[in-house]
Amino acid sequence: MILGEAAQVDLDSDISLNDVDIRSRNEIILKEAEATFEVSQALGIAFLENRSQIVSRLANLDGV
């Protein structure tokens, strides 16, 4: 989403993410990527790369 000048920027805000929040979100992303890989295999989709590489790519897509 592009907001331009309509974006509200408050750099002095007390809102921040802590390490636990980030780690929790990363775990969720990884579980979703692994589930996506499993569904893909169940549907008969074949990959040229190994499981860990595919899961990593899927996780990176969600983290973008």
C-alpha cells in the first residue's frame, strides 16, 4: 500500500516488537510454509529442490 503524504509517521512511538513477538511470528510462518509443502506433495506437485529449500522459499514469500 502506498500512502505518500497521507502516511502517519510517529518515530517517537512506544510501539515496538520484542524478540518473543518476532520469534513467534517466524515460527508461525515456518509452520505455514511446511503445511503448504505438505499440501503441494499431496496434490502431486514435484519439486527440483529438497524440502528444506522449498520450505525456506515459501517462508520468505510470507515474510515479505
